[in-house]
Amino acid sequence: MKIGNFVLGPVGTNCYIAGNEKTKECFIVDPAACPPEFISYIKSSGFAVKAVLLTHGHFDHIMGLDALLKEFPVTVYAHEAEKELLTDAQLNASVSMYGQGYTFSGAEYVSDGQELEAVGEKIRVIYTPGHTIGGCCYYIPEEAVLFSGDTLFKASVGRTDLPTGSMGQLVRSIKEKLFVLPDETKVYPGHMDETSIGYEKKYNPFV
């Protein structure tokens, strides 16, 4: 799998383009913004966009959706517990932190353990509440890859002081849902650098 990263939006969110080089198809994770150069890169890559995966509904992970879907009208997936946050500009912090309300109501909602089949890969939904009530991660066992959103960072974890956040819940999610994955699993977080499950089990001071 070929994974590209654009750091986009007002707070530097990692927006991933994950492509299967055999099928020439890709999915996009957390489109924080959708500048022209992002669209141009996708169109010139030779990969057909097949889906958008949202790890959670905070404004800095979703505000590129409208522009992106105009160019690539594909299904957007999010965890079922995140519906209220996605559709409420107060809960998703777009009003308080960005000064401009933004909501999205067009998602297809998924559940914990559900397997999505996209771009020739089986993608497992792992429900990891804590950063938000409906936060989730996407795990691709065959590639040993995890898109962790704002649940798990390199030597850190997501903040829990925004609406629906809970530090206790976040730590449990990481310990019970993510730290059981193979140590070699590569972690692509919503902010900052890539890491691995093995590294975080040894060095993450929050868990």
C-alpha cells in the first residue's frame, strides 16, 4: 500500500491518501481541507478515489469534505456514535475553535468490528472512544497499518477537554483495543509523526 500524507487545515492535520498499487484505487482519511494542490495531486496520481474514512468529527478533520466530494462523489464513513458530533457545530468545535460553524450529515455510519472492503483491502473499524464519543481507528491487518486519528499519537494521546471527551475512556480504548495489535503495526496519527504499536507500548507516558 502506498500512503501519502498532506498536512492540511488550520491546526496541521494529517490527511492521508492510501492507495492500492495493484488496483490503482485509493481512499482518503480525514480531509481537514481541500486546497487545489490536493485535488491536483490526487488526479495526477493515477489512483481512483473510492472512499473517505473519518476517524472522528472534529472540525479539523472534516472541513475539506464538501470541496472533496464535489470532485470525487464517494461514500464517507464514520462511526455510528459520532453522528451527533458531526452534525452539531458546537460539539465538533468548529464554532468555538475556528469561528465558523461547519457540519456534515452525509456519512454512512459503521460499527465496531465492521469490515469495510475498499480499494482491494479489508479495513477493520476499531471503536476507540475517548477523544470524542464516536472516535474510531481503521486497521488493515494485511498491511499492518493503523490510522489512529486523534486517539493515539507518537508518545502522546488525543486531548479530552472538548465536548464528549474522556481521558479514562481514551486510555481504556488504547490499552484494550490498540495495544492488542501486533507490535509491528505502523500507526498513522491525526497529528505529528508516524509511530508503531510496539513503540507506544514501551514509551507512551500517558498509557
